[in-house]
Amino acid sequence: MLGKVLKYDLKYMIKNMRVFYILSIFFAITTRILFEVEQSVIINIIGQISVGCMIAMLANILINTMTRSWVRFSSSLYKDESYLTHTLPVTKNDIYNSKLIQTFLFLFIGFVVILISLFITYYSKENWQVITNIVKNITIGLNMNTIFFVTMFLIVVFLEIFNAIQCGFYGIILGNRKNNKKIGYSVLFGFILYLVSQTIVLSLIFVYGLFDSSVMGLFQTETVSIDANAFKILLVLTSLLYVIIIYCMSMLCKRTLNKGVNVE
Amino acid sequence: MSNMKLLEIKKLNKSFDDKKILTDINLSLSSGKIVGLLGKNGAGKSTLIKLINDLLTPSSGEILVNGEKIGVESKKVISYLPERTYLNKQMKVSEVIELFKDFYQDFDEEKAIKLLKDLDLDINQSLTKMSKGMQEKVQLVLVMSRKADLYILDEPLGGVDPATRDYILDTILSNFNENASVIISTHLISDIERILDEVIFIDKGKIILQSDADKLRNKEKSSIDEIFRRMFKC
């Protein structure tokens, strides 16, 4: 039944997100065209507006992926639509897993659309050279493979946002266990959970640092230069910790959901 | 197996903080009955129905459907019509039909389309473009197009015009099989009285009367509506 629940969650998100994807690509292409044509004051102004719109759309993609995921979660588990969700012959685990997979997929799609939009807008041999040089300088300094660095950096950012969204989910679940001021409690719990998860990641890296002086160096303010090995470990360790925290929190969410709900 | 009740509720209690909503509810329901769950506003009818449908969690007590606790299996055999519009407004009627077909094996698509035509509802129309009354009709059609064991209808006549009420009651009567039961919660007693086999009166979170409808009418020598008005006179 997970597949069926997921089908409707994905349909909802596609309906709501596609406009941002289309507009983002549209403004990227428009900007690109305006950059290519002969420059004049008017073209330059329109080009700047187009760049602004494209950047706004990119921000919208991330913000809307987060907020739409929370809104969808809240409405289908605790608002009017919950009268359908909870009476469908599916387990609460399936309902939760579907929301989590939907969030993962749309966050991924969002990342891809953002990268494509930036590529369309700014790609040129010169720009590419500048970017690769910057990245190469960083990676040579850190004694790191370029692809590894870029991939790990994107993974950490992705997991960070995914964790924030799931903290919101758990906040909504806990907030709706209260009989009053459910929205307020949901926001409060979500925020606290996010801070707690960040603190756990930081604390565990610190604990690791007790056994690895290069990582401990990152916590010592008097150390100016970043140790290459420590940075590599930091990226891998942070990703790993996020995966563990995301998994543990999803188990907690499902456990709490399975205790039952009280819809409005 | 033959003695197994379709619905059995034992010592059910529900509180919100310190406020008791339902107190010590005991109820059993056999197959093939149309039961009126009757009570004033705020008596606890909807809370009881929500508990049966897993929308609320009991403070204590047990609810069994075909001998099993509320869960996936019970949801396969219960067809529930809530008192509010609960479908995703972005969907078209045809998409909602597809959703019901996906999730409920007992959903009869042909019957749903026929009932929608009878009610002059366009299958290609989006729910956002429908009035609340039309949306409620769509929901009723979906619920009654299932071959469920237990239909639970919470205020099915609340938002519809009197002319449509008779059609809805006839739809309910003609669209459930003889082995199924129907629980109808309403305060429009005179409208549904003719179809009831059993009545349950609920007041201040307690069941104060459960009786066969005909026996009660004969005993009190008046209609259920009159008995209700006498009992709950302010």
C-alpha cells in the first residue's frame, strides 16, 4: 500500500511544485538569452530583473519544498483530509514513509532544478574555468579529490535540509498531541528538535575529536588553518551522523504516530 | 464465528485533559441493522464515531470490529462518511474515484458513476468548483459505492436540501447489502426514523438507551422523534 499512498503524495507535490520548476528554467533561459544578445541599457535592466526572478524562483524551490512538505504532512494527518488518510486501509508506518520518500524525492528534484538553472544561466567556458579553478584551489589545499569534495558538500547540505524538514514533521506530530495551541506547539517542538539534532551532531563530532587531534583542531579557535584530513573526516562524519539521526527520528515519529492520533 | 459481533465496544472512555467526553461506553452491534445514533449537539456522537474510525485514541477501553482491534483490517470493512468535507479540493471527481478504487477492493466504480449521474454531478469537475453541498453528495456516493460490512454516516443529511434528503435515504437503503449494518448519527430524527431498526440515545457522553426501534415506538406509543424530544427537553 506504500506505493499507492506515495502515488497521491507525489501527485500533490507535482501539482504544487511544477510551477516553480518551470518558472525557474524559464527565467534561466530568458537570462541566458538576454546575456547573449547585444547589450543596451534596456536589455541590461530586463536582464537584471530576469536574474532576480530566477534567483527568487531558486529560493522558492527550496522554501516551498520545505513548507509544502510540512503543510501536506499536517493537512493529511491532522486537518480535514486526515478523515480520509486515517480511514484508508494502510498502516501509519506506510503513511509516514510515504511522506518521507516524497520529501526526499522533491528535495532531490529541487537540487537538480537549481543546478540546471544555474548551469543554463551562467555556463560559459570562462565561467566554468573560474569555478573549477576555485574548487581546485580549495581541494588542492585540502588534499582532496574535486568530485569527492563537491559531492560530499552537496550531500551534507541535502541531509541538513532533509533533517530540518523531518524535525518539522516530528514537531507537528508532537504538537498535535496537545489539546490546545497545536500550531504553536508544533513550531516550538520542531524548532527545539532541530536545535537538539544539530547539537547532537556537533557533540558527536567533538567526542570523535577527543580521539582524533586533527578533528579537535577544528574546535580550537586558535587554530587558523584547517587540517585537510580533518575536513575530509568532518564531511564524511557529518553525513553519517545525519543519516543516523534521520533514521532514528523517523523511527521515533512512527512510534509516536502508532500510539494514535487525535484529529481536530 | 457466528456469535462474533460486527462491532463491539467495551468500557470505552475518552477525555481531553480533565474533560470527560465519553464515559464507560459499552455497545455491540450485529450485522444487518440500521442504527440511529441520536443525541443533542455535543452529546458525544461524533467523538464515538471518530474513535471507531481511528481518528481519536481512546483514553481507555476497547473497540473491536469483527473481533479485531481497530487497524488496517477494520478499515477495509468500514465505510465512513464524516460530517465535514475531507477530500483534497485540488482533485477532480474522477481522480477521487480512482483513489477509492486504488485503496478499497470493495469499491464499485460503475455504481459510483451511476449515482453521480443520478445526482447531476459532473465526473470531470474539480472539487474546488463545487459547492459544499455538492462535495458532500460526492462523498456520500463514494461511501455508499463500497460493499462494506459497516457504514458509519455522521450527519449525512446535515448540509443537503430537504428534496435531496429522501434521495440520500433511498440511496442508503438500496445500496447496502443485507449482511451489512449502518450507523447513522443525526439530530434530524424525523427524516431518518422510517429506516431505523435500532436506536441508541447518547447524552453527556453516556449511552442512556439502546433499543429496537419498533419495540420502543410500541412501548412509548409515539414516534422516535417525539420520544427524543421528550427525553432531551431543555
